[in-house]
Amino acid sequence: MRFGTSSVTEPFSFVDESQKVVGIDIEIASLVAKKLNKKLEIVNMEFGSLIPALASKKVDMIGACITITEERSKKVLFSSPYYTSGIAAIVNK
């Protein structure tokens, strides 16, 4: 199973000290692959290439802190969200 991700969003998908792509998204993809009795292949790419890669079947599944939008939902089928957050800003006192 080819899993497309963009490894720039720690702790979800990032490159560790040993240059391996790791994170929560990778762990979830590993569980899905295991459940399907498939070997997981991580395909690291630019964020903007994820949905086109899935649509063209270059990968079988994608994950990389992708916000569910109406426009994206017209192109791909999303799972239920496994993480939700709001917008936040950090400023000096």
C-alpha cells in the first residue's frame, strides 16, 4: 500500500534524525496496511501533490494534516477526522 504524505508537520508526519519519515499519520497508515495485510510504502511529496497523486493512483492513501474542505471533498473521500483543532496565535505579552 503506497501512502502519500508531506513530511513537514511534526508530530503528524516528519523526517526524524535518521532521515526516516515518522509520525502519527505514518502510525495510522501502518495500522491500516496491517489490517489489510499489505506492506506499507511511504511516498514523501510536496503537500500540493497529495490529492493529484491519489486521483492519478500514484498512491493508494494520503495523510498529512489535510483539512477537510468542500472543494477537496469533491475530489477525494475523507475518513472521519482523527484530530481537530482551532486556529491559534502566539504573541508576546
